[in-house]
Amino acid sequence: MSKINIVLHEPEIPQNTGNIARTCAATGASLHLIRPMGFEVDDRKLKRAGLDYWHQLDITYYDNLADFNQKHPGATIYYFSTKAKNLYTDVQYPDEVYIMFGKETKGLPEELLHENPDQCVRLPMREGLRSLNLSNSVAIAVYEILRQRDFADLKTAGELTRFSWEE
């Protein structure tokens, strides 16, 4: 069974994490949150951004990066960073994959990136800009993985409310 695991290392903005939680609920991805975080999980802004999907989430919390690594030895992890040399589209993501994103103000620790150069990937963007919004970056990454899997287990056709596509 294939599984996408979204890992947020020390997220700071509750609205971003709430949006990412909603992406997880919509796609079946699991959410992993590594402390410290810049908010409490019961934060009103976090709940509002995730809407009413919280009961559909598979979410796990970790005390720190060492705690996460200890609980997932041998995991295939791709580190998303503006500092990476490789493009996110150059990767063929395995069935069980963890995609890790850093805090909004600093990204992932450079030591972590330096230790894992082949697993560091980036989203292309114009020169001179710092970064994309965290929740947008996560959504782009998740949907690339899903695209590679032909959107397995997801509803791919929508329905009109008042009309039928056959008319």
C-alpha cells in the first residue's frame, strides 16, 4: 500500500499547518508535526484553516527531530528546501515516502540538508525570491507524488450540482 507522509519540522504559523492538514485529509496523506511549534494544536486559527476535517486526519506529534528519526529508522525522506540542487519533479517517489518541510522563517536545518544531498529537492522559482508559502509548497509536492501514482484511490471526476455532464 502506498503512503504519503508529510512532515513539518517546527512549523510556526497555525494557518499554514491547518491548510496542510486539510490537504492531508483530502488526499489521504499522514501528517507528522515535529516540536517545538509556534502555536498550540488547539489554536483557533489552526482549527479554522483545517475546517471540519480534523477527525479524518492521521496525525502524529514528535518532541524533536531525533524523536522522529528514532521512530522512523530507514524511512525514505525527501527534504524540500529552496537551497536544494535537485528538482522535485526529477524524483520517482517510492510507495512509502516522507516529505519534510522546514519552519516558515528558516526552512530545514542546513546540517540536515548537507547530510542528505541526494534527497534534497526544490520547487523552481524566480531568482531573488525567498520562498513559496509553506502550505502551497506542500500541496504542489503531494500532488506531484499523486500524479506519478495516477491519482490512485482519489476521485478524479467532479459532478455538477444543478446539471449533468451528459447534457
